[in-house]
Amino acid sequence: MSYQSMEEAKLRGEKENIPFWKAIQLEDAQERDVKIEDSWEKMKYMWQSMLDALDAYEPDKVSRSGLVGTEGGLMDSYRETKEPLCGDFVAKVMSNALKMGCNNACMKRIVAAPTAGACGVLPAVLVTYYKEYNVPEEKMIEAMYVAAGLGQIIANRAYLAGASGGCQAEIGSGSGMAAGAICYIKGGDTDQIGHACAMALKNLMGLVCDPVGGLVEVPCVKRNVGGAVNALAAADLVEVPCVKRNVIGAVNALSSADMALAGITSKIPVDQVIDAMKEVGDKMDVSLRETGVGGVAGTPAAQEVVEKLGM
């Protein structure tokens, strides 16, 4: 059976003197009854698919609804001609999150990590860092195991689907996974990986799932991180007409990892944060869980969009 808690995976790592990612890999091989080498090749394939998906972005292609598609190109143009408040690297992260979200809406191939609606968070953080700092591919694949392990624990203890737990289950989980993964790449240990994930989840806890028209487009790649980071990201995206939650998830992941690496700890353990996430999801009204009824999906402007789309 897959890991039910961060503590369980940590204990195995300590018992066998192996890093967190290795504990996840061993569990994967055991659960699927495959060789370690086969598990590695599968994860390598997932990593390459992320790289390919990002390269497949077309700035002039729009979704069938016409709501999204060009945002990644607009962000690239802004970053190249202006001075983003978040700096060049974070601006690239934001751009890549937008591109992946647009790819999903345009029916291009993506890696659902953990879902299609949150497909931009993990690649935006990992691929951007990989290209910016020439990280060895092997390290990136190990980080993919870290992300997968965290996603597995979240799935076992709470939710990954917006229809079950709101957007906190999608963008929130993706952000927690990305925070732990980038924390590992930067040298974080298992405890720090857990703290990074916990802080990322807490920052987005309670986030509702309110897709306009039921489409995973607006506002599905943007929501607040809180405080200054959210303000800076929102200001950078002011020229982009349809800002997405994936951008905030990616920036939230980076800031959470930086805090963990600085020695800042989550006062609430990651497993308890995940349990709290489930409780919030259970109490969330159905109108806020991917039904396209509540939140921004219920506003007059959103209903006008739905009417124009004939939905």
C-alpha cells in the first residue's frame, strides 16, 4: 500500500538510510510490481513529457471557447520589454505556468501533476529552474519522485480533484508538490521538504473551485498566495487579460521552499495540514467545488460569458 503519511515515508528513509525520493521510488516499484529501473524510466518519460509540452506552446493559438491561449506569449513579451516586479526568473515561472494552462485549454498534451487544471504549477517551477541553472537531469527526475510522493500522500489523506475538495485540492496540491520538489533540488532534507509542502498548502487552503462555464480556463490558473508575493505577481500580470491560478501556485511553491530552506518551519506538521485540507473540503459548499455555479463563476460577467458560449 502507498504511503499514508509523510511520517511513514520519513521513517522508511531513516530505517534504510535512503533519501525521501528513493523511498518513493521503492514504493512505486513495489506497488506496481516493476523493477527499479522501470520505475526510473517511467519517471524520466514523465519529465521529458513536461519539457515537450512546454515547448509545444503556440502564442497565437486560443482555446475553442476563445477565453484563453495567448497569455503565455503576452507574459513573455512583458518580461522581455519591461522589468517585472518579481524579477526575471519568477517572471519566467509565471510565463511557463500560463503556457501550460493554455496548452491544456487548447487540448494539447500535458502532464496532469496532479490534475489537468493544475498542470502548470509543477513544470513552471521545475522546468524553469532546470533551464535557468543547468541542473543535471538525474536531479530533476529525483525531484519528480519527491513531487509524486507528496501528491500520493495528499491523495491518500485528502483530495486531488476540484470536484471533491475545491481548487485547494488542485492548485494547492500542485503547489505543495512543487514546493517540496524545488526544496529538494536546493538541498532540503525530508523535514524541510515537508515544511515547504505544508506552507504551500496552508497559503492556498480554502481555495474554491469556480470555473466559469465549467471550463478549466477562467480563473483556473490564478489565485492569491497572500501578502507581498501575491501583490507583486498580480502587478506583473496586470497586462495579461486572463491571469491564471497556476501562476500563483508556482510562485507560492517557490516562496514556501525558500522559507523552508531558510530554516523557517511549519508549526503544523504536513500530515495535519493535509488532514485540515480534507476537513475544509468536506465543509465546502458544492457550489464552490467545480460546478461552475459559485464564486466568480456566479458573477454577472461570468454568466454573460456562459450565455455567449451557449452553455
